[in-house]
Amino acid sequence: MLLAFDYICYAMKLLIKNIKSLVQVREININKVCGKDMAVLPCLENAWLAIDNGLIADFGKMEDFPGITDWKDLEVIDASGKIVMPCYADSHTHIVYAGNRESEFVDRINGLSYEEIAKRGGGILNSVKKLRDTSEDELFDQSFVRFNEIILQGTGSVEIKSGYGLNLESEIKILRVIKRLKDLNIIPVKATFLGAHAIPAEFKDNKKGYIDLIINEMLPAIAKEKLADYIDVFCEKNYFSAEETKQILEAGLKHGLTPKVHAEQLSHSNGIKTAVECKAISVDHLEFCNDDDIVLLKNSNTMPTILPGAAFFLNLQLPPARKMIDAGLPVAFASDYNPGSSPSGNMNFMMSLGCIDYKLNPEEVINASTINSAYAMDLSKEVGSITIGKKANIFITKPIASYGYIPYAFGSSLIETVIINGVIF
Ligand code: NIG
Ligand code: FE
């Protein structure tokens, strides 16, 4: 297995020169882009980018290159014909899981719906069974493979949720694995406690008992070990109602956890309203988001986050992304990488879906997958744009005509080099 520390350590100082186009350049940092501004993607053509001590040190046009001859041990990369972009911020994943659900994929091909599979005890509860039977070390090893996979696909910061344990011991096991990934200090990792992902079999007829367990036992233990930044709830028919969602989010807030919500994915369940009322940092999925919800979001700081992989994989009706942007809202994209509804963390493909299915333009999907998704996990001061002082988590493409090629050539891997903390990964 590829070890994190195996990535080749080049000089502390790195200069990338002759960049065909340096994309998402924000001289003055912004924390998100909304509405019409999402169609604006500032770029520098024929540019250079200097990296020092893991951070973006400076950049400019080749014709104005100052010549930094005093730099010792300077590594130079020639990016002629290539695009340089900030890495993607993937603000919604479930990459810490055990095994896979490939057999349910086949069940779905043969006609069963996601809801029907869940009713038979499959779905999330299938992953719960597998995870409870997996040791923490084994779970770490399986998750670490996915962690490396997404970095190589261009992801330079990630949020990871629990939610396949659904008891104290196993939720803690997942959150400890997330902490181990975070403590590697490779890319920024945010941890979300999603105990309210489903009702476990042993509480089938006692949902209230399970909510009490989340609030009275899981939350205090997680807060004591400082294992989570966020609290999330799957607000959905047959899962958690808007009232239950509010109760759980408020309990999380008391322990210092900021809310995020899985909302309006399979039906309209008032998840957006609840998320906005609880000042959630993001509200995610949104397939059944209606006009009233758009108004609620307009009067909030909550980032509407679309998960194109899940809507694609489950053949769901699409969230009204175009309508949201036209109403002046920001929109973020994330992969939702998980074994049941989006077994891919490839943000390049999420952007292709954004252009093809949602009719967003390449500028909009790049903004959605970098600065806006960084906002959705409170990282837009650190990542998400080419700005002096931000982390040098960037990627260099193969020679391509323009940044629009990334979503256009769907399924191709156009990333040649990923640089994390100023080091080639
Ligand atoms: O974000 N919607 C709920 N949770 C996940 C799916 C989890 C699963 O099927 O394992 C999601 O799509
Ligand atoms: Fe999810």
C-alpha cells in the first residue's frame, strides 16, 4: 500500500513557471462566490507560481517575473501548455467505511430502488454490519486507500463523516480513524459526527431511545475526546424528522459542534428550513429544494451544497442548481463519496456532471468545487484559491487547451501532478 510519507520530498521552495493558465487567482481572499459572480473565474495567462514552506508565496505573469536567484535549493517545474489550479475542497464524504455495497448496485440494476433495498435491511444498515465487524486498524487501512485515491484525483481538503457505526463504540471507532487521517497532516480534514444517519436495527421500534443515546451518551463522549468539528443529521422520511433533526443539532451545538444537514434528498422534509434555523454551515443534497427554500437560503449564511454523484448514481431528480444561482445564491459541490449512493470521490467527474446535467458553465463548477466547498467546511481562509499565504495544495494538468477541458473530457484523468503542502504527492 502507498504510504503517505512515501511522497517524494522536493525542495522546500518550488517555482512553477510557464504556466499556460493559473486558475482561480484571488489576490484579495474571498470566502465564497454567489449568484452571477459564480460565472467569473479569474485567471493569469502565461504565469509563474512560487511556493515556500508549504504555502503560496507569490505569483505573476512570466513577463513580470522578478527572478528569485537568491533562493537556495529551488526546485523548478516547467508547466508549458499546462493548467495550474487550487486543489478541490470536498466538503461532504463518508470515506471511512468497511467493504462495499456492490451487490446492492446489482440489485438496483435489476429493478430495486434505494428505498426498497434499505427497507430489506440493506443500505446504510448493511454498511453498519460490516463496519461493526471491522477493527479500527483494518478500517484505517481501507479508508487510507480512498484518502490517497482522492488526493491523486485532485482533492486537497476533505470533510469526512461517521454514521456507519450507530452505536457508541463504533461511531467512536470511525471518528478515531478520521482523527488518524487528520493527524497525518497531509491535507486539512474536518470530522463530522453523523450518529443520526439511520436508526440501527436494535432500536427499530424505539427511535426515541436511539436519539437519547446520541444526545446523552455519544455526544458527550465525542466532545470529551474532541473527535468532531460538525454534527450532521439525515433529515428524511423513515430517518429523522425536521423536529428530531433540530433536537439533535441543538444538542450538538451545546457541545460546540456546528450543524450540517443531509436535506431534501428523497423527499421534501423541511431539512433546509431546519438547517437555516440552526445556522448550519452547509445543507447538502437538495433534490427536493423548492422556491420557498431558496428564499430561506438567501437570508442565511448556509452554503447550499449539491452532491452530483449521488443524484447521478441513484437516478434522482436534480437539485435546482441553475435556479439557485440565478436567485443570487452560492452553490458548492462535493462528492458524497460513500459505498451506497456515490462510490466515487472524483471531483473532476462531479464537475462534468455539473456542466452536463445541471447546465452550469465550467467557471461555475470550478467555483463550486474550490472556494465555495472550502467555505462549506470553514476552510476558505486556508484553501480554495490561488492566494498568497494559502496552502500550496494545487494541481498541474497534462497539456490541455483550457480549464474547460477538465469537465468537458469527462472520465479522463487530466491531472498530471498533485502538490500538497508544496510537495509533489
Ligand atoms: O449522503 N443520504 C444519506 N446518506 C448517504 C448515503 C449513505 C449510504 O447509502 O450508505 C448520502 O447519500
Ligand atoms: Fe452524504
